[in-house]
Amino acid sequence: MTSETTRPKAVNKCQTCNIYSAPGGFCNHLTDAQHELLIYQSRYAKLRRGDTISSQDLLVWPVIAIASGVLSLQHLLEDGRKTIAALFMPGDIVDMRGQANRHHGFLIALGKTEICRLSPTAFETAIDQNHDAQKVAWNSLRSQTFRAMDHAADLAKKQAIEKLASFLFECRRRQKGGKTGRRVHIPVRRIDLADYLGMQPETVSRCFKDMEQRSIIAIEGLSDLKLLDIPTLRRIANGDKQSQNLRHTDKDHFNVVNNG
């Protein structure tokens, strides 16, 4: 992996890192002494798209905090096909300790990504001594587990447009503003989104176009969109078949689309 790796500096790097600056961030709950120890023993790294965190790196630095960008957990098949099993976004703490975990896929950056390789010793000391930081760490790992369960259910049962609708809500929940905002930023390319949802890129594009034509979303760029009709989008994400025949109007009413 070719990347720039240095000791993180609290003055410049930590101030813009979600792990430190966000109210619910792990480092935000540490005391000055605990944060200083973690900073001194940890390492900061910049990754480019396609950079892979090697198994050798994970042997030494198995705990990773995502400061910016997106890190993916990918599985590669012998015939070259790949699937993205998980997406780790700013604020997430990835704990790859354990021999089984380190041989269960590859951690690959999906764009410009900044990470902090946390010292396992300092990390454990912090969560042992600081109840608030421990709660944040466990909540992060618990959320990853729930997302993995939801993602598995989506892949197994949902149709393409239903999976995409669910992903839009996932992005909405995980970005600043949370559940209340109408604008959603898609942090990955559509080719990566297709791998994550188990679809072809062309199918992803058709689903976006379908929802836009039905005035459920408004696409505002390659990576940004606005949710125009959240109730219908929620019905699609929940697998409501009747939602396929609903179109949102400017008068906040629903028209039935005649497919006959």
C-alpha cells in the first residue's frame, strides 16, 4: 500500500476528524491524558482509491478509525468477481483483531480516505478506564452488526429498487443531519454501489432514473440528491409492492401510475 503515514497531530488532524470533533465521536469522550496517549501511540494515514490495508498491517494495527472517506470490506472470487460486504464511513471504528477476521476479506479504500490506526493497547486502556468512550466504541461495533444483518436481508429478499431505497436511507442516517435532512450524499461511485448491492451498474442507473421520473428523488449531481417523497421511498425500501404504482405530485398528492 502506498500511502502517507505519520503520527496524528491533534492540533491539525484531530480537529477535523469525526472521531474527535463530532459530539458522539470516540476521542471526543477521552480525557486530555487519554487522548494524548492514544495520539502518541497511533498512526495517521492517507489512502488513495484502490489502496489495500495488508494483512501484515492488520497484525500490528488491527483497530482502525475512519476520519474521512470510505473504506470497504471486499471479497474476491477466483474468477475475478468481487463483492463489497461492508462500507465503513467517517466516525466508524473497525476492529479486525482475531486471526479469523484478518483472513475474511480485504480492506480497500474507495476514494481519498483518511484513517487513524489506533494502538490496540492504548485503545483498550481508554475503553477500560473511560465508560463514555467504551459506550461509543461498543455502539459503533453494534451498529456495524445491525447494518450487516440488514444488508444480508436486503441482498437475500429485496428487488433492485428496494435495495437502492434502503441504501439511501442508510446514507441519510450516517451523514451529518441524520434522519431529518432531505439531501443525501452518496459517498461511493455507482460501480462500487453496484458491488455493494449485488447489482449491475446499469441496474443502479435505471433505478435512480425510475425514482427521479416518479418525483421521489431529485438528482443534483453525480453524488448528491434530494429526497422529494420520503414516505413513498420508505414504502419502497420496506418492500411494499403497491408503492411501484405511486407517483408523487407537486400538490403533495399521490397519483396511480397506469401500467396497463
